[in-house]
Amino acid sequence: MDLPSDFGLYELSDYIFAFDMLPKIEAEKEEVIQTMYDDISPTMVSTDYDLGRMYSLSTPVDKMAMMIISEKDKYDKLIQKYERKADMFEQAMLSLTDRERDVIQVKYFGRKNDLGLSDTYFLETVREAEVKLCNFINLDQLEKKKEWNETLKEARKKQVQEWKQPPHKEFLRVSL
């Protein structure tokens, strides 16, 4: 079995990375946003005891609110992208046999290799599993691309039909 030409191990690793990182990114978002909320104050005062100086720092609350909203939007977009890829990877994993899922867990997620497989058989099984995962995801992408093209085609047909219709009477009236 060969890997599909337009979807290979590099693309697969992106889906695996998303699957692995999604919970970490969600937790990081909560932590970062909470820290930003905690930092809202009219003026923060800090003391440098070594130099014997006090410093004050202030960020207008409205600017801080905009920064928080911007940061939330960035994380939400990233999480949405990772969720889509993680869900697809989970679906692809369900297409594998138990043995294939096990070797993928060992290779990509650090699971202990207690499968008792020879190195050659392990690598062969990994390769077969990777091909199946790539094919599954590639097929899904092709189907989505086809659906998108059909939707675009229908929208263009509708647009052409609208252009072909004669103008409405109220547009033809000329005031004297």
C-alpha cells in the first residue's frame, strides 16, 4: 500500500498534533484569559527593593478589555481548527484494527510498547495503519471539497439566473 500523493505523513502528523494538543490549548486559553482578567486594574504598583524604587503601570480598562476579546478570538479560532482535525483523526482511528490502533498509540503518543511484536512486524503494521489513516482523511477532504464545489456551482447558477431576469418595473420608470 502506498500513501496517497496529496496527503502524506506530514499532513497526518498535523492531525495527530491537533489531537494531542487540543486539551492543552483549551487549558492554556483558560489560564491566559484568567491572568488577563486578574491584571485588570486602574494602576499596578511594583517595588524594586534592590534599587529602592517604586514603579507604576497602568493600562486603560477599555484597551485591556479589547485585548482580552482579541486573545479569546485567537484561541477560539485555533481551538476550532484543532477540534476539526482532532475529530477527523478520531474518526480515522476508528477505521483501524485494534492492533493498528495500538501501534499508532506506541509510535505517536508515547504508549509503552508491550505488544510483543517483532520490530519488522511492528514497522509494517505502523506503515499500514498510517496509510489507512491518510487514505481516510484524504477521502474525507476530497468529499468536502466536492461538496464545496457543488455549493459554489449552485450559487453561481443562481447568480446567473438572477442576471438573466429582466429588470423590475420600478427600475425602468423614468421620472419626468
